[in-house]
Amino acid sequence: MNLTGADIVGLVGVSFVVGTYFLSQIGRMEVNRPLYPALNGVGAIFILFSLYHTFNMASFVIEMFWLAISAVGLVRALWVRRDPADK
């Protein structure tokens, strides 16, 4: 098996997505903080990059959803941080 640059980028993306999920499950990362959805979004982008080079429809669809959900989470996390009611 020969790994290409696109494969390596995709694997880094997988490590971001799985790593953040794992850290959230063991209580080491707060899902309401901006870092969680940001890393998930970057992970999805990296996986989509690898899919551009070796396409798989099912993986593409789930990563598009993952990216969209991460974007919503990031906006919410940033919005909540700026909420004056928190002060």
C-alpha cells in the first residue's frame, strides 16, 4: 500500500475528528468551546481534500454534513462567548 500526500492529509483529518471526539468523551475537551467545532471542521476539510483525489460518495456526503454541523457549532460557540449575559 502506497500512501499519497492526499492520503496523509486525509489521515490527519481523521485524527482531528476522532481525537476531538475522544477527548470530549473522556472529559478533556469541552464541546461548547470554539476549539472543538473548529478542529472538527478542519478535520472534515482535510478528509474532503483526500476525497477529491480518491472519491467515495458516502464519505463525501457524511463529511459535508460534518463540515456544516461543525460550522454551526463554531458560530454558536463564538456567539455564546460574546453574549453579554455571560458577564
